[in-house]
Amino acid sequence: MSIVKINAITVPADSGDELGRRFAAHSGSMAGVAGFEGFELLQPTDGRTQWLVLTRWADEQSYDAWRSSQDFARSHGGGAAEGERPRPVGTSSELWSYTVAVEQP
């Protein structure tokens, strides 16, 4: 059964559109990553400031392999030349981990 990883990113109200643009710019970048099953960026609609990056993985090992990969480092600013990395959009983040208890088609 799949595992779900949620990165809850606290984003100031004036930075949400930029977060969305950055994720849209990397659309499709996860294609072909072993064990990756899907991605969603969830925008709050109730006044909260936490955006949720929800990913589904075949198993914990696939997620761990991606986290330690060059692709992860590159997409999260590691390996960028000095001065190339844009300022962070979020002010903080938490990683939440879940397994799917009940799934409906």
C-alpha cells in the first residue's frame, strides 16, 4: 500500500502565488522517479497560511532514495551556483508521514 508524505509549508499571504509558480515550473520533473505515484500542491482556502505538498510513494525506500538523490538536491537549491538560488517562499515547514488506511477507487 502507498505511503503519503506531506510537506506543510507556512507561506506569507503575499508569497503563495510565487510558490504555485515555482511548483508549476517543475511540472513533470518527477516523471520516471522510481516509486513515485503522484503529487498535489494544496492551497489553503480558509485563511490558513500552510500550503500542503502532498506526494504518494510506493514505499518508504522509494521516498528515501529520492530524498538522497541529485535530483532532490538540485530541485531544492543544493548544487546551485552562489547567487542563483531564489529566496525561500516559505517561512517554515514540517514533514508529515502517513500510510493509506482506507482507499476508495
